[in-house]
Amino acid sequence: MNRGKGQPPAIKSFFNSRALFPLATLVLYGVVTALTPEKALLALKSSMNVLLQMVIPLLLIFVLMVLVNLSLKPAKVAKFLGKGSGIKAMLLSAAAGIISAGPIYAWYPLLKDLREKGAENSLIAIFLYNRSVKPFLLPVMIAYFGWIYVAILAIMTVFASFVVGCLMNLLLEKRS
């Protein structure tokens, strides 16, 4: 569909509007409510549960973003997480990924903000990769698989995150 050409400005702005998705959702809920009210209520309850589960992590990340914006200047980020930041930054990124909690999608805005301030792509990749190592789950894993397996898996995961981080930098440098 060729949106925008030959259409009045009101229609053009409607298609470019951020209200399109919420409006479509409301229309869909209205149609479902008219056809099967029980299923619409079930869907609404399910949507509210997801929203409630997202509110606390999103608020936490919002607060972290505000603190990052107030305390970190682009020059500082470039120094600690920018090009040539070295092994210390990689280890810090890995440790941050390991201790981070909450759903991954809640971290995306903060990571985007850090990237825009000059953080290297490799460090963001390392952070995301190391989210799979969860210290609070290690005792359960040890109980099921044994400590040797879990230790090797955790060490290899961290090592692989460094490899993936380096590959991300190589691939994204070739692209630009």
C-alpha cells in the first residue's frame, strides 16, 4: 500500500501516528466482545496480567535510565565502554549480564541509550549473552547435572560471549 501519496494530510498523519496500534487493538477487542464476551474478558484479564508483570521491571529500568542520563556523560561512556575500552570493560559487561535480573525486553531501552552514548556493540552483545548465566539457578543446575558440568558450562558461556562480542564488532564494522 502506498501510504501518503495523494491522500489528505489527516489520513497521512493517521497512518504515521503512534495511535494506530492501540486503536486497532481496541477495535479488535470490540469485535471479539460483540461476538464472544467470555473470551474477550479472558483475553483482557490475560493482557492485564502481562501488563502488571511488565510494570515493575519497566519502572526499574526507567529509573536506571534516568540515573544513567544524569550521571553518565557521553565522554565517560566512551572512555569506559567505547572503542578500545579493553578487557576491563568486557569483564564488567559480562559481570553485569550475569547479575542482571528481570525480563530481557526491559533492558533494551537502557542498552539502546548506552549504545547511543557511545558504548561498543561488542559490550552490549557480551551483556546480552551473559544473561543466560544465572547465579541463583546454579545450585539447581548443580543438583541435576553436577558441579563439573555446570562450572564448564558457565565458563564456556562467558568465554563464548567474548567471541560473540568480537564477531559483532567485526561484522558491524564491515557493514558501516
